[in-house]
Amino acid sequence: MADHPLRVAVIGAGAFGRNHLRVYRELETAPPAPLGPGVIQLAAAVDPSAAARDHISGHYGIPVFTSIEELLAAGLDLQAASVCVPTVHHAAAAEQLLRAGLDVLIEKPIAASLDEADRINALAGSLNRIVQVGHLERFNPAVGSLAKHIKRPMFFECHRLSIFTPRALDVDVVLDLMIHDLDIVLSMADSPVREVRAVGLPVLSGKVDIANVRVEFESGCVANFTASRISTERVRKLRLFQEHQYWSLDFARQELFVIDVDPAAAQRIAMAAAHAQAAGVSLASLLPKQAEPATMDPTQAGFTHPSPGLSFRKFDLPHAEPLSVEIIDFLEAIRTRNAPRVTGQAGRNALALALQINEEIASHAHRAGL
């Protein structure tokens, strides 16, 4: 058992904050192997709402304060905090906590502006504090598995669609939903951005609720992003093409599969296509007939790809709650003083691209007279 458990507080008890409270308590009462018993203690919370404070106090049995100033004045010997307040307050909250000697996990986006993000990162660096940004999907088991297979990605297709709710309407759909995929693609493309084209529209909230974006990287990789919070269905998917491979990832189902292309077979098909064109016959007439697969659904057992030269693999992944994995990573970074998986700089990079996209959306709207 650890001599001194890491005592953490949660700042903000909205939708995100309530989940952080729950996960911290779960890790405290039933710690997984990476942590072990006695490593973590949920010690306090902050929320301006009296109703929220009463609920937290009654449910978790911890002191709850109206402000960070009150929290710090209580002398609770805290080591870390989750910042789950609205985005416009991220910088002010994080800076107070960092100056008090706490490591911080800041819900995405890291801040409302690049100046604020830079202030947070500079302060953390000067004080030797940990800053982790809550880009939750980086901790999805399917994302972690795919990251191990990245070679030279050339094309991404990302869709993130949600049914409308009044949650997180302090930011637009780019900073609310699309930023998850921006962060993942930036980490996988690993190349500077060359060009951004974007269009978006406000529909219900007064801010942009649906957006479509094309990003080209210096490497030649291209990524298309679509995000909507006014959809009739919930979709969380990413598709990736690289040489001789097509990858498909479903965030919600935590599923990952790949279609591999046999280079020799691809060359034979290309030669057959050229011959068919020259002879004026169909390509199908020159290719051997394929047996029908047991199922045409690639996510189902028994699927084999019907096309010659293509093979299918579905990955058997352990399911895990991304927020729990994210918080464990944060706690391990605190214990070891190593960089977390999603650093403050990574959060800043995702925010920079999101803000550039919003500038392009505004520019397009001006040109279109919207």
C-alpha cells in the first residue's frame, strides 16, 4: 500500500465532472493492477451550484467548495485535480491549481485560445507540473491498437455525429466533437498542416453545429472530417488508408479491422484490367470466380473478403472505459513524473488546428454571404 495516496479534487461537477468523480472513486475503491491499493484518494470537489455540492457531498462523502480559492484555503494536502469547468474558465482554473503545486488533467480543449494554452504550458514547465489534456479517444483500445500499425498514412476519413443535446453549447461543434478526431489524426499523420478547407453552419445553437473539413499535410496525407451535433444517429468512426492497407475503426464499439492488399495480386489485376480494356472485354471475364463469403458483414465472424488479393483481419480487443484508462495514465504520469500520453503541447496542437478550421469556416461563410 502506498504511504501517501495521491489526493485529487474535481473542479466542476457538470456532465464531465460527474464522470471524473465516479471514475476516481472507482479507482480508489477497486484499484486496477497498474495502480494498486492506496494509491488514489478522491479528496474534494468544487462547484458553484448548491444543488451539485449537496449531491456530491451526500454521494461521495467528501468536502465540496464553491470556488478554487476556498478549496486551496482548506489545506487538504492535494496533489492533483481534474479541471472540468466550461472551456472559457480552463485557463484561470488550471493556472490557480498549478501555482498551488497541483498537477492537472484538463478536459478538452485545453483552453479557449492559443494564448491561454501557451500560458498554461509555460507555467507548468516553469513549475515542473504535469498537464494532461482530456482527449478521451486517445485512450480507446481500438485507437491504441491502430497506432501500433501506422506506417505512412495517406488518407483519413472521420465521422463524428451526435443527436442534439444542450450539453457543451459554450463551444462550437469543432471544439466540442471534431477536436477528438483532429487530435488523433495529428498524432498519426505526424506532419505539419499545409492547407485547410472548411465549411460549417449554425443550426440550433447559434454556434456552428455541423462542419465538414479537408486538411492536407506536408507529407501529402489528406484527412476529411465531418462532425455534427444535430444528427439523427450517433456515429463515431475513422477510416485510414496507407500502402496496401485499409483500416476501419469504430470508437463506440471499440472495433478495429483491416483489409490487406496483396501487392502481387494487385499487380495481376492491374495487368488484367489493361488487357481487358485493350481487348474490349470486361475485367470480370478475365478473373477467376470467387466463392460467396458466409457473410457480407465484415464485422461478423466467418467473413472473408470476396475480392482476389484482399484479405480481412478483425482485431480481438479488450474493452475498457477510455476515461478510466485516461485517468490511470494521468496518475501514472504524476507518480513517475513522466509525460502523459496527451501532453499540454498535444492539446495545444489540436486547439490550433481547430481554431484554424473555425477561421476557414468563418471565411467561407463570408464568401458565401451567409
